[in-house]
Amino acid sequence: MLSTESLKRIDREIAKYPLDQKQSAVMSALAIAQEEKGWLANETMNFVAEYLGMPPIAVYEVATFYNMYNLEPVGEYKITVCTNLPCALSGSNDTAAYLKQKLEIGFNQTTPDGKFTLKEGECFGACGDAPVLLVNNKRMCSFMSNEMIDKLLKELDK
């Protein structure tokens, strides 16, 4: 189900916890599985559950609680806009509207070419940097004006 390299990475995460607590590595294991597969299909989550010796429902609970996990295929670039209240008060709703217009999609949609998926997110812990975007759960972009969004999209669309 997962490559040998991904399993080795998961094993390194498991080793950080007491022997009887390997389920504590569930978030890392899901992130590693998603990195390899692109998203978390039920079969992938079931595999992670079995590998960690935990009930599948416990893995589903984690995967559905956090928006960093993709429960369906997403574009090459998943752009998540923080729309929590502090960011909304600092312009994130306008940022989201601009992205929707530029990409011609709404939240939870992917551009026809499969390049971009637009998501709405909760607090990223960077309220003072609003509006804030997160690209592929790894790259945070702060103070996103329309010009900066244009520049980011051009960079990603290469």
C-alpha cells in the first residue's frame, strides 16, 4: 500500500513514542501517506490504522478533524485561505473572493487543469500577518494583496 521509504519514515515516527503508544504517530503517518498518495482514500487510512494497530474509526476521526488532510483528490497546489474572524477582519474574505475570481472556482473546487484547489481554513496562528494563505500545507504566505496573489499564482503555474 505504501512504499518502503514511506514505511521507514513512519517507523521513525513510531520510534519517538513508547512501544505501547505507537498510535501516537497517527498524524505523522497520515501526513506521510498523503505525501506519497496525494490524498487519503479509505483504503490508505485503513492501512495506516492496521499498521499502527488502532481501529480505523480512530484514524478517520483524526483525518476528518484536521483540514491538512485531503480526503479526496486535490490539485497540484492546494491553496487554503484562513477565514477565521481575525483574518476576516483583516481582509481574508476579499482575498478569498479575489482567488475565486482569478481561479474561476469556489472553495472545495479544483481548476479544470488540475493545477489548483481552493480551500477555506481555520486559524493558522498568524493573525497579525493576515490575510494568510497556506500552499500545500507547508508554505505560509502572509499579507496577501491582490498583487502578491497574482505573483504567487504566476510562480506556481510554471
